[in-house]
Amino acid sequence: MFYCTVCKIETDYEYDIALSNGQYLHYSCVLMLQMQKHEIETALRIQKSQFTLSLFVPTDGAQQDIASETEIKDLRTKLAKLESILDELYDHLPCWPPDWEERKRLLIRDNGSICSHCDEEEDVYLVHDIPIFEGGTNELDNLTLICAECYRSMYREVDIFGTSTLKSSQSEFSEQFSAIQSAIDNDQKIQFDYKKPSNKRWTTRVVVPERLLNIPNSRESGETLCVEGFCELRQDTRVFALERMQDLEVIED
Ligand SMILES: [Zn+2]
Ligand SMILES: [Zn+2]
């Protein structure tokens, strides 16, 4: 029996998260902590703006809306506690943590925007030293900044995500998969409409596909089938999830 490290209640096989430190976690519990953190941050922000406002706008005794110093101190203490709990959970999530960009910012602050492989000052990616699927964690000392050039050559060496066969669970992508594969084999370009969850609109992309990848995700499927290639719109190598594509076609030059 496995128990959630947050609420100590039994975890349900289908909905739990196995953390890399051997503990278990409910999805709902991490969501609850995130919501609590968000609520406190909002409360603090409101207090701050009300306080600032009160300095400029004379109020006739309407001071009761402003929290006392002790109340604000309490909120800050609670927030720090929540942040450290979440930080520790994120350290051991079996996927990229929600605060990935923040982790990258911290490393850049300490080391500069410098590639750990070639020591050049470049735009850098954040990667794991020991990959998650080999037991690596998201702790800062397992994270490295690396430039696009070294990132690409490293990924070619460690071809562990690369895939030339389709898993049975991915059969819905079989048509796209074989179209992309044949485009790679024949040095052809592909064109498709693409939409990230964060974007409202579809954009049409023309991509020189280089390889198909399975990238770990935190969902039940465990992996997202992607294609890596040179995107003509962004003028850079990008990774595209097949599930976010539509109207894929192989195009002649
Ligand atoms: Zn729980
Ligand atoms: Zn480099």
C-alpha cells in the first residue's frame, strides 16, 4: 500500500504520482497546494495595493480592510512553508516541474547564460544531468545549462528518446507517424497546422523533420510522441507534439 506524502491517505494506482525519492503523491494534493499558494499570493498582493492606495487616497476610517502587520507576517510564513513543500515535491516529480523556468532563471543568475559543455555564452536550454527516466531528479544540482548546438549533439548521442516504431498505445498517430518517417527518409519537408495549449490560434508550420521522439510527460500515457526538426517560421530547431498538429502533409520543395 502506498500513501500520499501530503495527505497520508492511500494513493490510487491510476491517479497517483510516484516521486523519484520513493514517495507517492496525489495529483489532487499537489493541485490543492498550488491553489493555496496562489490564494495567499493573491491576498498579499491585494493587501499591498490597498496599503499603497491608503497612502494616497484619504479614507475616513476605512482602515479595517488593511491587514495588520502580524496578519501579513502570518501569510508570508504560510507562503514560505508552502513554497518549500512544493519545491521539494517538484524536485522529485517524474516529469518537468511547473517551475522549470524559475529553476532555469536561478541557474542563469548563479552561472550566467553559459553552456556547461562548450563554455560559450549563448541562449541556453535547461536539461537534466541524469535523465529522469534513469532516476535523476529536478534538483538544481542535477540541472545543467546547455546551448542549442551542444543540446542537439548530446541528444543525437543519447538517442534514448528516439523512436522508429510506433507503440500500440499511439496507434491514433499511425498515419502522421509514417508520413513524417517517409519525409525524414526522403529529405522532404512537412507542413501542418500547430497549436500549443497556451496559444489561441493555429499557425501553419513548414518543418524539415529530423527525428521522431517520445518525450516523457506526467499524464497517464507517460510519453508524448513528437517530431524534432528545423522550423522555417521560427528559423530554429523545434520539437512538435503530434497530438497538437492537424492537416499534416509532406510537401515537395
Ligand atoms: Zn494526497
Ligand atoms: Zn555549448
